[in-house]
Amino acid sequence: MTELIEKLCKTGDLSDNELKMLIADTAVQTAELLAKRADEVRRKYYGNKVFLRGLIEISSYCKNDCLYCGIRRSCKSAERYRLDRQQILDCADIGYKLGLRTFVMQGGEDAFFTDDYMCGIISELRQRYPDCAITLSLGERSAESYRKMKEAGADRYLLRHETASQELYSKIHPAEMRLDNRIKCLYNLKETGFQTGSGFMVGVPFQTADDIIKDIRFLQELQPHMIGIGPFIPHKDTPFRNEKGGTLSLTLRLLGILRLMFPKVLLPATTALGTISPVGRELGLKTGCNVIMPNISPEDARKKYNLYDNKLISGGETAEGISLLKAEIEAAGYEIADERGDCVK
Ligand code: 5AD
């Protein structure tokens, strides 16, 4: 496997078959070499910096019914809430004082958050924090909506494609959701000038190695600025309650491969990765990740925004949370950056 990793490192690409071999290889030496090379590449462009993004979960209402997700419309046990303008601004204020320089407003697809309402919040944040990046993660919206929010001052948008396989997409989403529309949204976001993030879940039910190859090929086409991947984790009140979750080792292999294929991408060690293993995020950082997204939602919201079971809810909301995170990052051999952390050119 050594030759494959070195080839990937040198050329930034592999054939489908080579990728499949690498993805399937559970040997410890493979994981170690991938991590070593991924870490070298990440250091080349980003040094030892880890960028923090303050995550504000603005709504647990969602009109969609994705089979894997704990806030899907038909999940009866999900407690619904939405933050109002003032609560969102208060979260950002706390985050700013904690040193965060990117705010991510994420939520289910909730019609309450109209373009006008969002633009009002975005322009207020833009004015208050000229040195911060504003990231949105609000799902599929019209090209017009993306344009308005960009003009109001938003910089980045996260929208995972979830899976680039038509067949798998239709097994994990209801019929009214379309992969083509999601892909259209991603290209619209890029055209609008957003730094755009996409990504997929690892180990979602029915996913095969071929599906993962499709995800990688799609990302190569899209060339996003940010790639978010994390293990699928079952949620007890969804149709996938009895399915197996994605593994730490496969997620790490994919993170290493993605770092080698996309040397400059912003790659988070996700909350899901931290949820399946106490050392998940640390291993992620050591395998090419350079972003962590501490949660700065109010405590009550954090408890209700349950995409999957046992979500890690500790983290960034307090000075103590941030200093623990800082210790974790430093123990892994990195340091927290005190800047917006845009994608390098
Ligand atoms: N396990 C892991 N990740 C999930 N997401 C949604 N449900 C789950 C789950 N059960 C991810 C999706 C979505 C992101 C916000 O959270 O990929 O894009």
C-alpha cells in the first residue's frame, strides 16, 4: 500500500481501483503512513494552525425527511426550537469574546428563516464583526436567496451533497428530495461567490466502496473550499435506528486521502468523529484535518439539535470549554489560529 500512498501524494490522484484498495485497507501501517503524509501536506499550506468555527444551531425545525437524521420532519420525539435574531446575536457576541472569528449559522430547512430575516441578521453581524467570517448552513434554497445572503455579507456556505450516487441518494432520502437539485445548489453557491463546502457521511446504510468513489469524483469536479465528512451515527427514532454506524478507521482513511487529493481544502475534524471516539478529533487533526467547530448554541438548543444519538455537546460555549479544546489541540501538536481562516489561494 506504501506505493499507492506515495503515488497519491505525488500526483494527487489514483484510479478507481487503486482508491478502492486503499479505502479497504485496514492495516495499521496504512493508517500511519496516510496520517504522516496528510499531516505533511496540511503543514505545508496551513502550518500547525487549527481554525475554530463557532457553530450556532439556529433551528431544529426541518421540512425535509432524510431517513438518517434525528431532526427529520417525521421524528416525533425531536424537540423543536428556533433561535430569534437577538439570541443568535448573543451567541456571536459570546463567541467573539471567546476568540472565535467565524460564525456558522446552521439549521434545518425552516421557512421561518426567510431571506429578509436572514439578511437582517447577516448584515448586523457583518457590521459588528468586520474581522469575522460568516458561514451559513441552511440547506437548499433558491439561487436568488443565496445571492441576497451573499450580498448581505455572508462569506461561506456549507451544504453536504450527502452522497453522489443517485441510487444511494434515493435510498436514504424521501422521493421528493433530488440529488440533481442539491448539486445545482452547490454550483449556484460557487457561482454566487461563496466559499463553498460539501461532503458526505461515512458508513451510511447501503453505502458501498463504489459510492464512496463517486463522492470523491464529485468533489474533484466541484472543487469545494471546504469538505465535511463524518461517520454516520444512528439515531434511535429514525428508520435507521438499528443500522450500524460508520467506523473511526474508515473515516480517518478517507480524511487522509482527501487531504492528499485536496491539499488546500479546509477539512474539519467533525463533531460526529468526536462522538464515536474520545480521540476521534485528535486523530482527525493528525490525519490532515485543520478545522474544529465548537458549539456556541445556547445549552438548551444544543440538547435539542440532535441529528444523531449521544452527540458531543461539550465544547466551545464557555471560556472553560475553549481552554479544554485548546489543550486538546496543543496536545495533538497544533495551535489555535486567531484569524478567520480562509482557504489559502
Ligand atoms: N449521523 C451523522 N451525521 C448526520 N448528519 C445528519 N444526520 C446524521 C447522522 N445520523 C449530517 C448530514 C448533514 C449534517 C449537518 O449532519 O451529513 O449534512
